[in-house]
Amino acid sequence: MPRLSRNAVLSVRRQRFVAEFMVDGNATQAAIRAGFARGRAATVEGARLLANADVQAALAIAKAARARRLDLSADWVLMQLVSLHAATVEREPETARRCLRDIGDGLGMFVERHEHEFPQLSADERNARVAALLSAGRMRALAAGAIPADAGQNE
């Protein structure tokens, strides 16, 4: 389990952020309720706080304590999903499908895939982009002194 760093003592506001985050899992709202920021700044501040190692450790400790209090484990959650799937497979197929997806996610059975779209370029557009990249690379090399200024001019 993560631990707070040796010298870490969370400020009162960071402790409040952790407590507020545990309410609903919303970093923006937790930052607002803890008195860090409002509006767009709260979104940035919430993300910054979530990235802080000591805040992450405090959240892990709080989540583990909540799981112990509620006597919850990943196994228990998966067993509940299996039971829900069995109870809904005939009359609520969409719920049953979601249960199967969540069971698979909980067991790490699926790999997240990302789709990337690349623009289709004509040959002229592609050649122009390549020439621009080559020119930019040559300019950087000249600026760095990696090639002489008159290199390639006699070609």
C-alpha cells in the first residue's frame, strides 16, 4: 500500500480535498469544497492535487480504510456481478451484458484499444510536408552548427 513520504504532513486543505474526493470521486468539486479554487481553475487544481504523490498516498489509504469498514474486496464485487448477471441474463440482457463487461474488466481480460485517424493526403500534400520537415531539420542543424552553411548548395 502506498505511504505518505517520510516528511509529508498534508495541509488541512489537502486533507479536506482527500475527504471531499472520497465523497464523489470528483476532483473539481472536491477542490471547490476544500476551498482551493472555483470555476475552471478548480479543474486544473483538482488535477494538480490528484497528481501529487502525497495526496495519491492519502487517497489510497482512505480507500483501503473504506473497503475495510465496508468489508469489501475485489472478489466480493466480482461475485456480486456474477450473481447479478445470472439473475438478469433472461429478462434484462443489456444489464447482463454490462455485468459481463465489468467482470472482464475486473479480471483484466480486456486490452483498451485506441482508434487513431490519419488524414488522407494527396501525393503533392505529402511531398510538401516532407519537404517542409526536411527544410526545418536542415535549419536546426545549421543553427546547431552540425553542418556548414554552404553544405548541399552545389547539388
